[in-house]
Amino acid sequence: MDKQQTRRRIGARIAELRREKRLTQYELGDRTGLNQSHIARIEAGKYSAGCDTLQTIAQAMGYKLDFVKMKRNESVEW
């Protein structure tokens, strides 16, 4: 998976979680201190958000970022 595909996948997941929380991009922006247009670019996969920004977005929606070590022969479904 290339970097652009990864950005789109992460952005789509953020948008999905935001909609599940019934938040607009503006409301998420208010909770995070980010501009709505910045949220839109992240969700569209047009901007590569750093870990700090992703953590801020996750916390604003009641989630946390977790990184776990996978077993050698375990695969991830994207």
C-alpha cells in the first residue's frame, strides 16, 4: 500500500468515526483547534497528518491511538 492510499484509508476512517459521533467537520475542528478545511483535507487523504494531530482528533472523538506489535504470520485487513 503506498503513502497516498494510506492517507486516504486513514482519512476515510476518521470521517466514518466522525459521522458515527454525529459531528460535523466544523464541530470536530472546534474540539481539536483545527480549521474545518484542515479536517476536510485529512479526511480526503490530501494531507498527511502527523501522530500528534491524529491523537488530537482521536481524543476529541473519545478514542485513542494504539500501536500494537503483530505476530509474525498475522495479517491486517485494510
